[in-house]
Amino acid sequence: MKTHLLLLLTTLAGLQVAAQNFTRKDTLQGSLRPERTAFDVLRYDLNLTINPEERSIAGHNAITFKIVAPTQKIQLDLFANMQVDSILYQNKPLAYTREFNAVFIDFPQTLTLNTEHTLFFHYSGNPKIAKRAPWDGGFVFKKDSNNNPFIGVAVQGTGASLWYPVKDHQTDEPDRGASVKVAVPNGLMNVSNGRFLGSENLNNGYTRWDWEVINPINNYNIVINIADYVHIHDHHKGLDLDYYVLRENEALARKHFEEVKPMMDCFQEKFGPYPFLEDGFKLVETPYLGMEHQSAVAYGNKYTKGYLGNDMTGTGVGLLFDYITIHETGHEWFGNSITSKDIADMWIHESFTTYSESVFVECQFGYEKAMQYINGQKKMVGNRSPMIGQFGVNFKTGNSDMYYKGALLLNTLRHLVNNDEEWWRILKSYTEHFRHQIIETEDVSTYFTKAIGKDLQPLFNQYLNHTALPLLEFRSTKKGVEARWVTDVSGFKMPVHYSVKNKNFHTWFSNDWQKVEDAKTVDEITLSLEKMLIAVGGK
């Protein structure tokens, strides 16, 4: 998602999950109620008209679903400011009630186990406008330099139900994909996820643009992008690369997006094949900075290196690549293919994706540059609240530690393994094992525990559920030097890279004191802190 400066500033302002008073509205959006768990969404088929002048949407979503527990009532979601025009099932209107953004739909009879159904949810209205997308959810209505409409939407965290009716929870992706058909004024184009099926002039001043997604897709990833776009097509080693950019930026884009090819080579080598080959890969220019919209990645970094021309790490390495292209594409593996069940576990998306930045740096510029880059992120680790948030309320904390602290945790794991060939094998196996799956923290910690062959549950618990870093404490004794880990959790074990008199060690320490080999004084010990994210005491 958006690991950006404003998000970091929000964190530093001291927002704490514990201080948040959750409401009935939060629970309705974030929890798995029987009205949600009784059915599994199979497909979404959106058919909409968007009027840029009125900033309005009108149309319907045909929702196909399977019953997994007999029910007569289901919950869908649509923001309260949007109008429900009708909900049709078997050509008859269904009764419904609304509570905040939840729409409870009643069927005339109980829907039985394993049966499939389709309802047509007709709606209209003026969706919420974002104040500072992508950090807050909503639509962005701007103009290009030729005064043509330039429109986008980003809703991660806020909820896809901001602009279309949906089962708005990360646990349920449409198994059979989705279609997005959007009519916009003639002369404009809409670009959505997946493959372009064609356009049709509706002879009413509007042209409809049809897109089809084959793969399952996160609700917040379904997107529309409206502008006077130019289409640039390329192909690289079996993968279609398509870029939709403002007409004025075509020349810039053709040169700038050459970075995509080495990026794809790197990511496919380290993380496995691009997970949405059937849907292709697109970068789509947007009037906001960026988002990981599946197979239609939002790009708004103004064709600069770094983050709008800046290097957040302060190392200079961040100016060697386009931050948005690399980070948001990394999400295709981490967040889009592998998705967390609850937004509280968003570290599963953001930590791995932030780590992918340093992976790209290593592919292009070598290990030393990668270590400079990832260690430059240490200054942005806040340790003010746990990386894992509150479950069941869809509350997005704005905690930047799930980006930087999480990436540095992965760097720590890499050097814990102490064998790069084995590390890259494990990481690639992780993405392939959980490909197109919805998982939680326990799945991640269990996987790496088994793959590495060490009990890493206490390690994940310390980094994810507690604010304090593991403290490596030293003390001098008559027999030399001893060290131990001081942690909030018990049973913590982790190795340390250090040297004594130019002799290198990779030693596992625990919560119990143990001898530091070859060290007679603490001053003789040199820690390889670039390989770890830890605190040090007594030295």
C-alpha cells in the first residue's frame, strides 16, 4: 500500500490502537457475522456509468454467491451516503434494511446449502471524495493539462463499499474473478483490472469500456481509472506489459517504464512467477501517488526516481529506482496473491512488500547497497504500538512499523538462516505455498518455523505483538563475557552475528545467560548490527 511520509507522520503523532473507541459501525464493517459467513462470493459483475461533471455513479453489481450455511439473510455493504435503488433476485425485489454502511438483505425463503444464486444490486449516488488519497479512501476528480477529466479511486482500509456494493471483508474474494464495465463520456477511457475486452459507443455521449479479471481479487483492488489515456504495449519473457498514461506523458513513460523489465526479472527470480499472468500486468497513471490495484497498479510518482524525487532512507540508494513502481508491484505477490484475513494483520502485506524494495536493490546494485537501503529504514521504526492491530473492527492504525520494522524483521530472518541460497529458496517457497490464499500471522510464523527448522514462534511474537525490540544484554564476569536476550516473551532464541579479534561468530543466544566465545571484555565484541534489528544493553 502506501508506506509514505504522511503515514509516518501520523504514526509519530502517537496514534495508539488501545486508545481507539470502536463503534457498532466499526464492528459491522470489520467482523465476520453469520450474515457474512453464510455465503461465499463467486463473482462480481459491475456495470456502471460515471458522470465526471456530476461526480456521480449509477449502475449495478451482479453478485454471484454460494451458500455455505443455510440462511435467509445476508449482509452486503455500501456506504450510507450512496442510494440503494433496488435489489433484485429472480427478477423480484428483495426486502432490505440498512444500518450504517451494512445492508441486510432478506430472501423470501431459506437459501439451502451448496446452492448458487445471483442478485442484482442497483445503486447510485455521489461517492466520497478523498481529501488526500491514497491515505484516506475515496475518489479523486482532477483535470489533466488539457483540461480533460482525470479520475481515480483508492479505498484500501476505508473499504470498497465506499463506491460499489460488495461483501466488504478481506476473507472473501470472488473465486471466479470479476468484470468491470464502465461507461464514461466519449473521448475518455476507463481502465480497470484484468484484460481489456473491448469498448462500445452507447450513442448517448458515452462509451462503455469492458474489463475482465480471471483470478480472485481483493475487494479494495477492484478499480476504475478515467482519463484521456494513451496505451503503450510491451511484452517481456511471456508477460504482457501494458501502460496507460496521460497523453502528455507518453514519451516520458516509454523511457521511464523500462525499469519494469529488470524488476520483473528480479521479482520472478526471488518470489516466483508473476501471480496473475492470465490478467496481465499494467501500470496506470493516476491523480494520486500509487496503490497496488491488482493487474492495474496505480502510478502517480511523476516519472521520478525515489519517492517523488526524495529518498526516505537518507542513504542515496532510494534515488536509484522509482519507489512507486517497485513497491506497488511488489504487492502483486504480497497482498494481492497472499492476502491477510483481517486488516489487523496487514503486516503480512506491507512488511514483505517493503522488503521487496531492498530485494530489487540487491538484484540491480548488489548486497552492500541493499544493506545500506534497508538499514536506512531503521530511523523510521517507531516502536510505539504493536505491528498487529485490533481484529474484527477494520481499524487501520497508520502504524508505519508494519512497513519498516517488518522489513527489517525479514532482513533479520535472512541473516538468522545465515545461508543466502537457502534463504532465497525459503522465501520463494513461501510465495508459492500460499499463492492466491488468504492467511493470518500464525500461518506465516508456522511456515518459517518449519522451513528454517527452528522454533520461531517466540521471535515472531516479540516483533509483532510487542513494541520493544529484543534487547541483547551483556555482562562481564570473572570468566569473561556473557550475553542473553531480554524480551517480553519467554523461550526467545535468536542468533547474533559478531566478531572478536577479527574472528567471526554466528551464535544463538536465549533468555538465559551464556558465555560469549573468545570474549574477555565487552569492548572486544563487534556486533554486525546491519544484519539485525535489535537493541543492545551493557555494551
